[in-house]
Amino acid sequence: MNMNSLSEYSRAEIQQQLASWGFNTSHARRLLLDYYAQAGAVDWAGLKLPQGLPERLQAEYRPMGSSMVARQVASDGTIKLLLKLGDGRTVESVVMPAYQADRAAGCVSSQVGCAMACDFCATTQTGFERNLSAGEMVEQFLHLRREAAAAGRRLQTVVFMGMGEPMLNLANVLEAARRMAGEAMGALGWRQITVSTVGIVAGIDAMAAADLNINLAVSLHAPDDATRARLIPSGRRFGVEEIMAAADRYQAKQGRPVSIQYCLLRGVNDSPEQARQLAGLLGGRRMHVNLLHYNPTGVSLTGRTYEPSPVEAADTFIGELRARGVVAHFRRSRGREIDAACGQLRRRSGLALP
């Protein structure tokens, strides 16, 4: 990891450095606004800095510590990047066209690999290596902002839903969110950021305590503990009701609906009865359900090969939810002809390890 990348520093840290060199600390604001606006580049000549400062900054800081080693583009405009970090490890990031022609949504990773061992996920098959720094997550945001701009779009939203479990790296995730959202840096806006979790209760409560006004998404994937524990091992530690209670607490504090993510798997969690169970679980809760079409990832850790739900089963499932007053919709499937599922591009590239 290259700790001299500008992405690794807060405004206060840059100000401290400038003061130690004898320069006015106000130049830190100009430098960082330009850096984020230029998506990881710096227009040194255009900053109008005092004599000697541009050279000093260039000697001390690099604009970026990561580089792109693979790029896939789907017919629907989805772009998936494999980024090489300073220590040679790799992570995935995705930018997706939004419904509006001039906007895009980004998905960033929070860890190199993942320790959660969700059975239908490709990321977990390479295991957990390490947490990402705040700057490494910021650089994913900057790479995606650059890709969106090149496609004539503006990166409008970011979700921490790539490789890794964000709640197990929460301090760095929240610091990255501050830099992405804050007006003095990325200026994305707080409500444009979502953190997704498989249901780490302590993390949900800690994020609520941070009070950053960012969105929460819970990857539930089953309405009952038994099915969920087979899919997501952490389900043995955190039961569905316990997770939902934490989501209730978060929503009560933030005043904004929590999203429930539910990936439909053929013959596993897509029956009408399970839809009715999910509706019962959400009864009286002002939350909405994002139903996901599964992107197959091959043989799982337990030796199972999962398949996406047939169209008829998926339509019946959402119909059962809506008939019981649950706000539900299908998240548009993206990039099926590329390695769209989390971890696939990294695994197939042979760059899962440095």
C-alpha cells in the first residue's frame, strides 16, 4: 500500500503538513478540491500555489497508489475494473449506468477477499487477505468517477457492496465515506452513499452511532434462520430477528428506510411460502426489498452449484410480497456477459494474490 497517495490523507492532515513547511494551510482546501474534481489527478499549474509549494507537494505525494490491470465492458454499459493496489493485491469496482442518461452508480470493495464464506458468492472462494485503507476505497471511487465521466455520465451514488464485509472494516469505510461525501473533498453527498452488510449487528449499531446520514442495506437472502445459516455462515451468530431489530434501530435514528437485499436462488429461497414469510417479517416495517437476479459463480465452497430462479418463480415471489403490502422491486441485472458477480473477475484473472 502506498501511503504517499493523496487519497490516504484528510484535509486536516494535509493542512498539518503545509504548516510544517511554513505555508498557509488554506492551500489544502484548493489542492483536495482539485484532486477529487479531477478524479484522482491534480492540475498543479492551475492551482496558483505559492512558489516552491507545487514542487514540494509533488515530491511528497502521488496522486494515486492504485492502477487498473483489467477492464470489462458489458453491452448494457456496465464497466467492471480490477485494480492493483500498492502491495500487488487486487480488488474489483463496478460502475453501472443509471436510468437517467447522464448518471451512473458505483460499487466499491471494502476488503481484499472476504471472510464471511457466503456459499453463493465468488469473492469468498479466494478467502480473506486484508482490510482496505480509507484511501484505497477512495481511489476506487475516483477510478469510477473517471469512468463515468468518460461515458458522458456523472457518478451519482456509491454503495459499499463489492468484495468484503464493510462492517468488519467500519472505521476505514466511514472515513472513506466522509471523504467521498464531504463538500471539501468528493462532494458526492451523504445520502448518495449506502453501506451493505450481511447482518453484523454490532456494526449496524456502530454506524448508527457515527450518525453520518448514509444509507443501510441488509443482505438478508432468506426469511428464516435455518435457510439463512446454510447460505451465510454468520447467520448462525446473528439471527434474522436480531438483525431486523438492529435495522429498526438504525432506521429510527436516521429516519430513512433500510433496504433489504434478497438474491433469488432456484429451489433454495424462492418459494411462495418463503415470500409470505418475508412479507410477515417486514409487516409493519417501512422498509423496501431489492430482489436480485443471481449471476452464477460455479461450484460453491460446499460443493453446490446455485442457479437463478426461473422467471415464473421470481414473478410469483414478488407478487406475493406486493400482495401483502411490501414495497419490492427487482434490481436491474447488470453485466451478465462479463464477470459481473463479486470476485469473479479477480478469480479468473489469476491476480487474486500478489
